[in-house]
Amino acid sequence: MTIASLGYGIGAIAAYAVIGLVLMLAGFYVIDWTTPGKLSQLVREGRPNAAVVTASGLFSLAFIVVVAIYYSPAKLSDGLLTSLVFGLVGIVAQVLVMRVFEFAMRMDIGAMLAAEKFTPASIVVAAANVALGLVVAVAVS
């Protein structure tokens, strides 16, 4: 391994880490923006349902980004672009799933997220987030 290839590898890792961080932050803020109530505040306040749903959304998005990186083209710029695009698709899909589950299950996700006590419905929403992440990730491959 040469110094040049080592430097290239370190740069690639840093670039993918930045893409992953940006996508996870974007995903959090998009879900926060499209969900009734202030999700970031609810998590800080220790609302268990908000934490469960947020964690599942971040895990789902990270899984999509990891698979997008794994199957990315050999050319770094193409791989970064692929990861970014599929990550953005994952964010949009997560928001849509939240709204569809809210409608289909006739649940008030805003109230569920704000509840001070754990609500089993948060597990259903979390499972939907993770399942969707798996579907999008497999579609990437």
C-alpha cells in the first residue's frame, strides 16, 4: 500500500462519513419538521416513544447509507452521489411511511410521541421504519 492510496482511502472514509452524518441529520430534521410536535425537544425531555421512533429512523437511514456505500461504484464521486441519492430517497420514504401508518392505523403520532409513558404503538412505527429501511437498502443492491 502506498502513501497515496492510504491518503485516498482516508479521504474516502471521511467523505462517506460526512455524507452519512448529513443524511442522518437531514433525516432527523425532516421527520421533526413533518411530525406534529417538536421531536428534538421531545427526545431531550426523555419521552420514550419519541426516542424509540427517532432511534429506529436513524438506524433505518444508516442501514440504507451503509448498503449504498457497500454497493457504490468504484469511482469515489459516483459512490458518494449514489449514497446521497439513496439516502434522500430513504428520508422521503420514511416520512411517507409515518404519514401512511398514521392514517391507516388511525393513530395520532404527534400525541404518541409526546406521551410521557411508553406506548406500544411506538414499536409498530419503529418496526415500520426499520422494515422500510431494509426494503430500500435491498433495492439499492
